[in-house]
Amino acid sequence: MTRLKSKKCLIILVLGFLAVFQCSFASGCYVQYDLNIPGVSLDMLDPDFWIARNSEPDRLIMNSAQIEMFNRQNLRECDVLKDLRSFSRVVSGEKLRQMIEKVSSRPKSKRYLNNQEVGDEYFAGLEENLNLKNIARIVPVRYGITVRRTEMRAFPTFDRVFSEPDDLETDRFIETALYPVEPLVILHQSADQKWFLAQAYNYLAWVPVEAVAVSEKGRLFSYLDNPCFLVVTGKGVLTAFNPVNPDISELQLDMGVRVPLASRDEIPLDIDGQHPAGNYVVKLPVRDAEGLLQFKLGLIAMADDVRVGYLPLTRRNIIRQAFKFLGQRYGWGGMFNTRDCSAFIMDNFRSMGVFLPRNAGEQGKMSIGIKHEFEKDMTLDQRKEIFANLPATPIYMNGHAMLYLGKYDGDFYIIHDFAGFRAQNADGTMQSSKTRCVFVTPLLKTFLSSGKMYIEGLYAAREFNF
């Protein structure tokens, strides 16, 4: 009798568990909470949902030779991009001074450090560290390369400075994040010797000296031009833990980072205590005791989201790459070890070998490519018409970059890295919501702070090809 009761109880428990399991995993997806984002369902969070709505998703948009031509033409025609290989060997002191004063100009509005307003005395100290008085009449340029993820900043300081005393999201001194293996032209050094004024291919600002290895130009580009290289195709990977060389241990490499591979004759069967089996062996840049460029062998697991060579430039890959960031926290200028809206687009295309400007306005207004303009006086229907034949491609409004995915159920959907949106309640009132992450939203059911629909705020769609 006791055994029968026990069996019955066990059966009831199992059936109850299965009922909960089936409920929780209805439609094959665990539903933990309501999205509360208008027009978005869980199946829209699968990249294949949108790939199926793009015609010819596997058609090659540009081959590798065409991408190389595109990059070269962009370097020539887009003013904010700089060809570091052909950079002038010297810069006049006057020009350098103007460059620094443009990068490190005092803000016109209030700024707060540790919840306290900073004033003239604070900025005078920062300006002293710009080291303007020690600029020579003619300044020879140097070259370097980043050895870890770091920041480019408006002033040579790590101080986090905000527009509001209680703000934690928008450090006004951060310009952009730099990833490892990024070549730089070094133009100047701060008075405290801790910062370089450096030019990346798409940005000029201050970089910590400790994050840069200085190199002779020919040696640097000989290393970078290795035809055998690994590309990070996931949102990020870590190099293998290395107890012998902590400077290359668990080094973060973000999407689009290109790392030269070691040649067969450089690879021992014992790399700092580990056999290379199951790994790619990469040559990583490091700083020696004098801050000069040296190389060490690092390991990246073959199981990681990486590949030898760039991804093919196709709509399928553009969409898949975007969804690898789904849910990742928004990081203004690269704060919080993540990225912002324009870096979300830039990193995506860089994993396919296309090098874009850094900021949203530069991508949407200055880069070369096929431009579809949304004129200010366009009607809503005219704006919708532009999307009739538009493939998955970046779209832009002032200060914001997004990736258009496709049309569904009468609306037009994007995936983007954004701070928030407004939506209409059932009673017609508007409600503001914070997001601060990468997610999918519609263009007709979400609104800007101005009250306009997202689609009304667009000024262009930009296909990055000829």
C-alpha cells in the first residue's frame, strides 16, 4: 500500500513537472518575462527570421578585391579617415597645436566629476598636461600598435566626467574604444608622459602610453600585412590563459579584430606550458621594458567564434553578425567594455573586411557607398516606399546608427544598440522606456523624444558597396 502511494506521488510530481516544462518552453522558447516592446515577438530574435525575408541573402555584395578598392577609395574621399601608411613623416608644430586644441577643447556646458561640478582650475590642469609649450616647430611622427583594449579620450586623463551629477552612462571624455592590434600614428606626448596623442585610421585622440607598443613603420606594417590572419567573428573572444605571460593571458579581442597567424616554423609544441593542439597560434604585439614592439605567441581556441580570413560580405552574414550582440549592454563610446550604436555597425562590417568611419554621422553622411536619402519633407508613404526594395543595410538618423532587417506585418524592423524609446499606450498617451542594449524594434510603433516615429527621424540608408 505504501509503495502504491509512493508511485502515485512520483507520477503526479513528474506530470506536474512536465506540465510546467511544457508551459515554460511553449513554442520551443523559454518565456521568462514579457518583452513590453511593441510589435516584437520572440521569433523575431532569431536571425534566420530576417534572413528569410531578404532576397538573395548569400549573394556576394563585394568580393575581397572590391572590398580593398572600396576601403582605398573611402580613405581618399572620406575626410575623417586617414591612410596611416601614407601619413606624412613630419607635422608642423602649428598644425599639431591646432589638432590638439580641436580634440581637447573645453566644453561649453557644465561637467561633473564624482558628482561635483568642475571649473576653470580643473580644466587648466588638464590643459597644462597637453604639453603644448614643448611642441617643436617640426614634429616627426612615430608609429605604434595597441596591445590591449583601451580608450581614446578627449583629454589625457582617466577621469570620468559627465554632463549631470548623477549620470553614470555618458563619460564626456571618452571618444572611442580601441581594440588590440590597432595601428596608430603617434604625434605627441602629454606632459606627464602617460598619454600619446595618436591617430587611428578613423579617429584622433589621447591614448594611454601603457596600451601602445612603439614600432618602426616598416616593421609594423610587415607584421600587419601577413596574408595569413585570424578574424574574430563573435562579439568577442579571449586568448588562452597564460601563467607565464600575463600580458597576453585572456586578452579580450572584439568582433572584427584581425590578428596575424604564426608561421609553421615559429610554432613549438610547447607554448608556455601548453600544447597548441586545438588552437590557432597567433602573434600578439606586446611592449618590452622600453615600450617598444615585440611579439609573443598566443593561443585562441579553434572552438571560438573566429575564422581564418574575413567573412564573405553577404546579407546573411551582416544579419548574423548583428544578432551576435543581441542583449549586450549599450556602452557610450565603448564604455562598460562594450560598444555604442555606430561601433555596433562598424564592428559588424569590419569582420567582413570593410573599414568604416567611427561615428554615426560620419558613416551616414561622409562614407562612400550607395545612399538612399530620406528628405525632410517626405511623406510617411514616401519613406515607406524607400524600404520597398531595401535590403538589410545600415540606416541613420541624427546621432544614431541602426541596421534595417526587413518588413513584417506592415512594419519595418531594425536591430540597434540604443538607450531607449517611446511607445504609445492603449489610451493614446506616450510612455518612455530605457533599454540600453542591442535589440529589435519597429520603425512605426516606436517614437523619438520629439514625438516623431522612428521612421520619420531617418535621413539616409547607406549600402556600403559601390
